Amino acid sequence: MVAMYPEPEPHATGMLDVGDGNRVYWESCGNRDGKPVVVLHGGPGAGCRRSTARAFDPDAYRIVLLDQRQCGRSTPHASDPATDLSVNTTEHLIGDIERLRDHLGIEQWLVYGGSWGSTLGLAYAQRHPGRVTEMLLVAITTTRRSEIDWLYHGLGSILPEQWHRFREGVPEAERDGDLVAAYRRLVESPDARVREQAARDWLAWEAAVLSVDPDAPPPAYFADHRWGMAFVRIVTHYFHHAAWLEEGVLLREAGRLAGIPGVLVHGSLDLQGPLVTAWELARAWPEAELVVVKGAGHSRHDGMGAAIKTAADRFAPGGTARIASAGADHR
């Protein structure tokens, strides 16, 4: 097992007014004068966790974390059914990242993102390539409709029992249709009992596909009612709209990343996001190196942690080591 860096304590925190009545929580850890890195969490709507920053040397990096709109410590919170999600889109999040960079007086930064955070990181970097020094992306997704369809329909052929329960969570008339749309309607119901049951059913499926073991216990925060309701409202909102991205645009526009070094770390057994998306991105982005961690799924795995930490060390000031970790295949 590779030893990660200690979990850092923030030396600065704040609530950034990003408009539309929204305020985004941010914190900065590590070396105040270090190389800036922005950490983009997954979900959408999962919120940032300081443990994610353990891949980065706190003596070398200025590590900036934020809770994306309406989740984590940002306000208003999506767990409140009155919170308006119409002002929470990929375009809004890209703008929030830029406002935060400007607010902190950072000229350029390394972009780190996992799962949904890799989609958001790619969208941000393709919009603002001059602000990005390098990219470190993990469990790669681009939120194409084909990827969403796989996650909530196609994957049922691999996990039929768990998917049957997931499908049973929507009204019978909707079970052969768009399950994301059906769950989105349920979590927007005026009946609190309907919303809460839908959130529980959605989270049960999310837990089943996190790792290579569908019976593995979910992360402890899955039991947090407030977290779960916000997560399900936001993720169904985003995935119903395919993140407001043209199908395949992040792959087609990968040429905008020319000159930006990147490392893509992906588990060979990732059920949520099959390896093909990371492979396609590496082919479209010549400066990117694909690191495939054998036996790893979508969630954190010893081999994944090692590959991420090694990449972060390589990008640190003075870092030149080639990425190498046990169980990893470099493409």
C-alpha cells in the first residue's frame, strides 16, 4: 500500500458569491506559495472531501477545494426542495471555477477531477486552456448520453438483481422508459415520502456500482440524509440534460487541450465508466498518458491511489519521475 500524504487542514476558507443567489464554499490547503491545484469533486453533487487532497504534497502544492453549487457547504442546498436547480448547470459551474480562480489571485492551476469532476475539468479546460498548467483526471467520464444510458440501463445486464430493484423504484408505466427522467420526477415530488424513497432507491444502485463488489458497503456519507437528497436531485438534474453538452463534444474538442500535459488514471474493472471513454480521450489528446490500474473499479483502490499520487508528484515543482505503480498499465 502506498502511503498518501496527511489530510491537510485549510489555512483559508470562504463563501464566494457566484450570483443567482448562490454562494460556493471553498478552502485552500497546503503551501500558500505552492503550485496551485483545483480539486473538482464528482457526482454531480457529491461535495468535496479533504481526503481527496492526500494525493498532493502539501509542501509543494496550494490545494484549492470547492463544493460545487448547491451541495456540500455551498448555499442554498439542494436537499431543500425549494432550491432552484435551473441555475445549476455545467455552464454555471465553469463560470464559478473561473470566479474562484480570479478571487484567489491565481493565474494558472493544475486541474484535478474524478468521475463527474473529470467531465467538468475537461469542459473547463477546453473553455479556458490558458488557465490550465496540467490535468490529472481519474475514473474518466464525459457524460455522453451513451455513458448515462450504460450506467442506468446497460449495466443492468451485469448486475441484474440490483438493477431490477432500481427499476422497481419507479412507477410500473415508466420502467421500460428513461429511468433517469423517472427518478428526477420522483425526487421533485411535493410528497416528502416519495422524494425520500426515491433517493434511497437511487443511492442503493449507486452503491452497487461503485466498486467491483456490488455487495461492498457504501461510503459512510451515503447514510447522511441531507447529503443523499442533494446528491440525487443534482445528479438526476444533470444526467437528464446530459450535462447540457453536445453528444461527444468533449472528445471532439480535445484538440483544444494541445500543449497541456495530462494523466488519465482509470480502473480496468470500472463498471460505472468503462475504460473505452478514457482510451478514446487519450487517443484524441496526444499529450495525455493513460494509466490503467488492473483490478480497480470506480472507487478508490490501492493501485488507483498509487497512480494518482505518483502523477501528482510528477507534476509538482521539480518532479520528473515517470508514472509507475504496481498493477498499472501505461498506454
